[in-house]
Amino acid sequence: MTETASTPRTDPAEARKVAFAAFVGTALEWYDYFLYGTAASIVFDRLYFATEDPAVATLAAFASFAIGFLARPLGAVVFGHLGDRIGRRRSLLITVTLISVVTGFIGLLPDFMAIGLAAPLLLTALRVLQGIAVGGEWGGAVTLAVEHAPPEQRGRFAALPQIGSPIGTLLSSGGFYLVAMLPDESFDSWGWRLPFLAAFPLLGVALYLRRRVGESPLFEQMLAEHDRASVPAVELFRTAWRQVLIGIAASLIGIGGFYLLTTFVISYGSGQLGLPKSLMLGATLFAAAAEVVTLIFGGRLADRFSPGKVCLWGGVLSALVAFPVFWMIDTRNPVLVIIAVTLGINCLSIPYAVSGSLLAGLFPVHLRYSGVAISSNLSGLISGFVPLAASALLIASDQQSWSAATLLLLLALITALGGLLGHRATRPQPQP
């Protein structure tokens, strides 16, 4: 099914309710998922992957972090199939339940000293389940928000689920910031677990909001026209593989660059540069707060200029600041560190703000959930190894930060190319 003049009109009030529910759901989902990245930087290397060499322990923790991204394409295929076959709303109820329960279990998991090798193995298994759930979450939330939105305002509505990312960062980093003030012994024994255990009560909030929204009107029309794909993923790669590649490129800096400037930089700053953990977490918090404004602004730019053009501009801007960001971090000056992290994250948030509307426009309705989810999560698969790659490059370059800056530059240029190609390939939107 393609969108035409006969596309059903949307109810603006319902569209706002759906977008808000998508925002809250993705915020809680990313909170759960980002907790692992922060913990991998300051906890899991010591408590679950303990070795005599701290650098090896850090690499092991980041490897377990990356494994979650290996599972994300699987989740995209599974939940994309469900979303394109049984409905966007039902699929999203499953994803948010799965990740919240898994995250809570991480908070209950004994460490290496308690159960030995079983600890890192179970932790990695739970990370895989997190990845499967997240693989179906973002694509579904964006798809539902876009398909409820008025066509001329899809950019700003698609940006609302994106705001879930900085809010999730604020919640996860804020939670760790608070418990990091505990004495080291208390933090290691039980304090770090509290943010993970909070996933259980937060699940109730997400389920309440998501059960109150309706199904996509475009999906319901597709059902009436009997236009469902029998195996969406197969048809997607058979008929729209070029769009998938464009979606991967367009999403890369918003995902991979973000993890480089959060997960890797927290580890680099606190480990290599000897900066306080509280400073690195505080810089991430400040950047995330500013990012909310950037995402709102980026969504409005998408409605005015097109998502592809904004993605291109954001990718170029991110490339330009890649080296200055690390130069400022290397000064060890607290003010410059906060400015650097804030500048870097907010530049890459410009293409991230429009990635939802850009990807949704690449695919027809009957393949949209699968197309958005699979392309973004294949980008996420690559991105999951960015902190690990940055750490390896840092070691290979004798702890010189230019190696990580070069990686950030490369990610930004790939996204700029994705924006350019996406602008040319985006499917025309129906007029109201």
C-alpha cells in the first residue's frame, strides 16, 4: 500500500496523544538501555569482567555492551514482522514490557565474586534480550507517530520519540549521578543496582499510556485493503534494499556518534584523563538537557526544508566539530569538558532529530515498520561497536585522542551522504 490522496485524515488531538505516548515509551525504553552503557563504563568492568589488566576489563565490558547491538536487527525483524502484520500498537506493548523486565533483572544479578563465570554470562544474555526489545521499539514508535500525524507536520511529530533519547539519558545518567555520591563500598555492593530496579515501577507508566492510544489509521486501511506483506523482511530486502542502505547511513552519527560521546568519553575521561566520574556524568546530563531543544528545532526544520537536507547539514556540522570536541576534552578543564560534550552531542542530534521522518518516508506503509526498524537497527549494530573500536584505536595510537576524533568524523560524513541520498529517495507525502 502506498499513500495517496485517499489516505485517511488524521485527528490532531489523537496524533498529539500518540506522539506523547511514543515519547514517554521511548524515554523509558532508552532509560533501560542506556543504563547498561553507563554501567559498562564505571561498574561492569570491575564487578563482572574483573581481570588484572583494567584495559582488558574495559574492553570486555564494552564487548558485552556491543553484543546487545548484535541482537537489535533480530528484534527489528521479529517486531517489524509483528508490527506490519498484527499492528504497531500491539508490538510496542510487547517491546516495552520485555526491556523493562530484563533491565530489572540486571539489578538483581549477583556479581563475579558471588557466582563466578556465570555472572558475566548471564549479564551478557540479559543484554541480548535488551537488544531484541530495543530492536523493535524505536521503529514502531516512530511509525505510529508518523502515521497519526498530519502530513505537513510529520517532522515535528517524528521528532517527539527522538526526545525520548535525551530524556532516557537524563534519567539513566541522573540515576547513576545520584548513587555515585555513595561511598565506593556501598556503590559497588548495592547502589548501582537501584537505577536498574527502578525499571519495574516505570513499566507501569509506559503500559498505561500505550494502552490508551489507538492503532495507526494507515495500518487499519491497509488491513481493509488486504495489502499486508506475507513476510515483510523478505519483501523489504527484495524490493527496497537501496532504501535500507540509505537508512543505515542516515542513522549512523545519531546512534554511533552518541555512544562515542557518552559511553566511550565517560570511560576515556574518567580512566585515561583521570577526571571525576561525576564530571563526566554531569557533562552528559547537561548535553542531554540541551539536546531536547535541538531535537524540537530539528523536527521543525524537517517540515520546512525536508528531512534529507537537514540530515545532510547536521552530518557536515558534526564532522566540523569532531576534532575540536576532543581537543577541549583533553584540556581537562571542567568547563571545556562540559562544553565539548554538549557541543558534540547537540550537533549530531540535528540529523538524529529528522531520522524518524526521513526513514518513514523511504518505505511504503505495508513495509514501513520493518523498513524503519531494520535499517535503524543495522545502523545500531554498527554503532554498538563504536565504543569498543574507539577504545582499541586509543590503545593503538598510544592513547592519542585524534584516533577517536577521526572515527567521529567518519561517522558524520557517512550520515551526510545518507541525508543527501535520502532527500533524493524519500517517498512523496500526500497533501492534506
